[in-house]
Amino acid sequence: MRDALQSLLHLKDPPHRTALAFGTGVFIAFSPLLGLHTVIAIAIAFAFRLNRVAVIAGAWVNAWALAPCYAFGTFMGAVLLGVDAGDLERIDWSQGIGALWSTLSTLFWPIILGNTLLGLAAGAVAYALCRKFLEGRANRSHGGPGSATPDVGGPAPETRG
């Protein structure tokens, strides 16, 4: 049962694949398709046979800062497209996500472009950091470079007298 679960979740993937799964999840986290992040993450994880836990964890990485992330991405998209971002300042965020829909007609393309670019950047950074962390962890646990564990069976260290 344990092997079946590990196989299903791809828990034994190499660092590159796990980092790719996490970076993909982070990209999904910035998707303007609100409410569908988990569904998209699961679908992509199954479609591309990625580590399901890593993709979902990445998709939820900005849940605590969703409104500021979307606001920044939308502002960035508005600047890039030359759209007046003044509508963004007039959104009454206390009304929740429904307030965003009222200004969607003006800010539709800035939302799409800005949050997609922000997601690409965040996903790339997440991939790089996750891969570096996982490779370092794998090296330490297997006696590789930088490991505190000696490599048993390797050449004896030179001693100087």
C-alpha cells in the first residue's frame, strides 16, 4: 500500500522533477482563474505525471497574500499595456473578490498579462530554489559534496606528517 501511494503521488521523483512540479504549482497560484487553482493543479499533475503534493503545495503558496499578489500583477499588466490603473485604486477591496469583477471590463487584459508574467517569474524562482534545496538535501543524505557524512568506500583521505 505504501509503495502504491508513493508511486501515485510521485514522492520518489528526482529533485528536478519535484522542483518542476512545485514551480508549476507556483505558476498556477498566480493564475487569474480564481477558485480553480486546486483543480488546475491536480489536472496538470496527473496530465504530466508530476508530484501531486508538490504541485498542490505550490498552487497554495500565495493563498495568504492573494489580493496583494493580484493587485500587483494587475498593476504591472496595466503599466505594460498602457491602461489607466486608476480603476484598480477605486476597487473597494472590503467587498471581497466581487469588487474586482465590477472593474473587470477595463482591467481584463492587464489582469491576464500581469498575473501570467508574475506567475512565470515566481514559478521560475520557486523551481530554482526548490531544486537547489532538494539537491543539497539529497547530497547530504547520500554522502555527496558538502556532506557531513563521510563517503564510505571512497579513497582514504591523505594525511600529512
